[in-house]
Amino acid sequence: MKIKRLLSLISLSLLCTLTFAHEFWLEPIKFWLKKNEKVRIELMVGEDYQGTNSNGHKYQVLKLDHYANSKKQDIRNKVSGDSLSSIDIAFAREGNHLIAFSNTSKFIELEAGQFNEYLRTEGLDNVIKVRQQSNDTLKSGRELYQRCVKTLIQVGSEKDDTYAINTGMQLEIIPAQNPYAQKSKGPLAFKILFGNTPLPNALVLAWHMVEGKTTHEMLRSDKNGNVAFPVEQTGKWMISTVHMIPNRNVKKADWQSYWGSYTFGFY
């Protein structure tokens, strides 16, 4: 019985750790489309740019907007599926089409060791420093977390500036150049904004999947919130980052985090 109980505790510990290691992203079945071609976009959660459909029953959608041709359309009514994590949509105009999603915050509590390791993994040095200064490193982490994610789809051959729209989410990742206008492998810069202000020293990851194999690079944003990665025109890409701040209502949680991602691809 003691062995079974120990195994159960270990499994629970691993589950909590994995729960917080998960990225969240928008994944179209195809990133390049013809006019009026229907595509399914999945709300995904997982690790290493591989995952499963998010459970949309566990949160409310605050924002699900389609940006194109200098216009914004609320498409929350297009969410469907048993897990409320699929969007079926077609685009009538050529050019860039940007989809932005944000949801209500969810609560999680991790014991001190797990929370400290999670902070180190995500590069959240600001929170580590505050916990050390407050002698809180032995306290559990009580956190609310919210997703702020975007995906870029190319329809036809026309290019435009939709890729760079600031959608107004609390955490924004904005490419400095159009990912679909690049002709060869080269640096692609991104600006990280938090509260519409450049976010310095954020740990930013560039995930690249080709034929089912994922690689990634990580860099810190500079003092102006900028970071650049070499991007080649193969497979699919996700740029992601996490930012955490003290939560205003300490009765609900000690911390509030925002998880951002921006996906694009070359198929």
C-alpha cells in the first residue's frame, strides 16, 4: 500500500509539472491557402510543439478575432467540436489573415519545489528574485494564467502588413517583417510587448517542426523587447514566451502569468 501511495504521489507530481510546462497555440491544418478554401484551425496545448486539443469547456473565450484588409471580425461563433477547440473558416481575399485568441485566466497551485523549477524553466527571473527577497521560496505557487496567441495564414500570393497588427492583448508577439515575404533563410525579428510596452529580458523560444521532428532555440529579448531568430522556409514555426506579474487580488492567487505564441508555416 505504501508503494502504491508513493507511486500515486509521484504520478501526481509529474502531472502537475507537465501541466505547467505546456505551451498553447493556434494550429491551422494548412498555413497557405487558395481563396475560399476552407481550413480548420485547432486550439492546441502540449509540449515540444506537439499536443492535443485544448479543453474549451474549462475557460471562456475573451477574444477570437480575424484580422485582414484593415478590418477586424469577431469569430467566436465559429468555435466548435466536442472540446470547443476547432475553428472552421474560409477567406475570400488574398493576403495575410491573422487570428488572435485570448481566454479567461485559470487557477493552478504548485508546491514550492515544482513552482521554483517551473520559474527557472520558463526564465522568469523577476519572480524568482521577488520570492527570494520575500523569503517565499518554500511557499507554494498560487497562480492565474491566461493565453494570448496568434496565427498567420497566407491566402494566394498577395502580401500585406496584417502580420504586424497589434491586437491589443496583454502579451503581444509581433514580427518585424512578413514571415511569408522571406525568400531564403535569414534572421526574422520579433517585438515582445506587455501591456503595450516593450518587454526586455523575456525568454523567447522559436520552435520549428519539420516532418514530425521539433527543434528549438531560445534567446532573451533586448532592452527594446526585440529578439531575432534565423528562420528557414520549411515546416511550421511557433514563437513563444511567458511573462508573470504579482496578482492584484492575493486572495485569489499570488501571481498572474500570460502565455503568448505566434505561429506560421510553409505548407
